[in-house]
Amino acid sequence: MAWAGGAAAPSADLAKVCKETPCRDAVPLNVKVTPQTYYKGSWPRSPYFYRGWGGIAAGETLSFEASAGDQGEITLRYVPQATAASIDVSLAQPTDGVMSMVTIHNKSRYHIVYEAAIYYPRDGSVQDNSTSVCALRAGLTGYESWPYGVLFFAFGNLRSVSESEVNSHGCQ
């Protein structure tokens, strides 16, 4: 399965990749599609963050620590528990309806802009589309939502930006 942004999810080399970077086991999915029907399946075993892209499956809450490179690129490292400086991400269906919402608590010192894509059930298959997202301010929580069930939220191409840049970026 391809991830957003052109980064391929590892396939034949998954065992090798998972020796180099932490991987999640397959994640069971039970996502409401309509008030009466659910998508039941699983998100395959995959790295938490790989080649500049990471993601979260429905029902997961994950934490990452961030570091910035010389050009402002952000690399995330999965941590098993939230820390005082972690970026904590969850994907859930918080209402009685079918809406999905990702919550990103950015406790890092970085203002971050990024790209994202969602994977969702539609007409008997899993579809994927890029999605607009808002810049993440250091120390604050960001929310993104969709009026339908989302199986997986992929995020990548993270960059650290200045206060003025985060103000001008808004939601894209």
C-alpha cells in the first residue's frame, strides 16, 4: 500500500525496515461507515515513521519526539509513552455519528507545517486522498475532522517554521 507523498510503505523489506525503525503490529479496525454499518479489517504491520512519513490508524493514540534538521525538516521518532515534549496524535470517531477526528497535541518547541492524506472506506474499497491541514503551533493542540469514517491518517513532509510563517500558513 502506498503512503501519501510518494513514500512507499515497505513491503518485501518490511522485516529489514522494522529492525531499523520501530513498527506497529497490524491494527484491528472497526470504523463506523454509516449509522448501521462498520468497516471491519486491519491496517497492516508498518513503521510508525518512515522516509519522512508517519501515520495513525483509527483507534490509536501515538506519541513522537521531534528533531529539526539544518533545513527545518522535522524527523519524528516514536516513543511508547507521552513525554513533556512529545507530539501526541490520536484518530477517533468521537460522536454518535460517523465523523472522524485527529487530535494532535504539539508539546514540542517547534511550530510545524506538514502535508497529510486520509484513507477511508468507500464503495467496497479503501480510497485515499490528500487532505487540508492547519499548521501546528508549539505548545497547542490541533484538530482535523471529516464527516465520514477514516481508517488511517498519514502525515509527512514536516517542517519547522517561524512564528510569522505559522501565522501566514493557516490551513492548507
